[in-house]
Amino acid sequence: MRFLVTGDVFLEEVSGNEVVIEAMRGERFAVHRPHVSAYELDPLWVVSHVETGMRVGGGDSIEAAVRAAEENCAGRSPEEIERALASARERRASANASKPVAPARGSNDHSVMR
């Protein structure tokens, strides 16, 4: 699936595979390559909330990223999850109103905007 995550300047389109996060049933998540990787220690795979692009986990493999996302979400109370989703929805609404979708960039190997 393709969806947008919020970058520093643009909304960035990524392509990922849907995964289920038990602690947040009813929400859609996908595992994908990061839209940018500026640091050597960045994860190779991330799990993001599809609606908002909020990153919930990352790791050196798909399995590690999904496991990290599941552990991160399972360690949160329902109230913490609701606050995080509300905040992510606010940030996304603001980004939708103020940031364009990124133009195609050859420098981002993970971009689907080519």
C-alpha cells in the first residue's frame, strides 16, 4: 500500500505492507523502509500508522520493526494511545494544510515518487 508520512518539508509517499498491531486493533499500520535515512544508526525498516504517518517502531528487519512496534504499543495505556493518536491526527491535519507532497527525488532510494 502507498501512504504519506510527514517529512520536514514535504509529505513523503512511502510504500509498505500492512501489519496488525494487537494493542491498536482497528487502526491500520504498515511496515516500510524509512522515507529518509540520514544517519547510519537509523532503522532499516519502520512501522507507521497509515492514517497519520506516525512511526511506532523500527528495526533492522521487518520482523524486528513489527516486534518493536507491538512492544511499544502494548506498553501504553489506552489513554496514552488515544492522546498519541489525537496528537498525530492534529500534526497530520496541519501538515496536510501546509506541506506539499514531495516531488520525485532520485536521492531517496525508498521513495515511490519517481
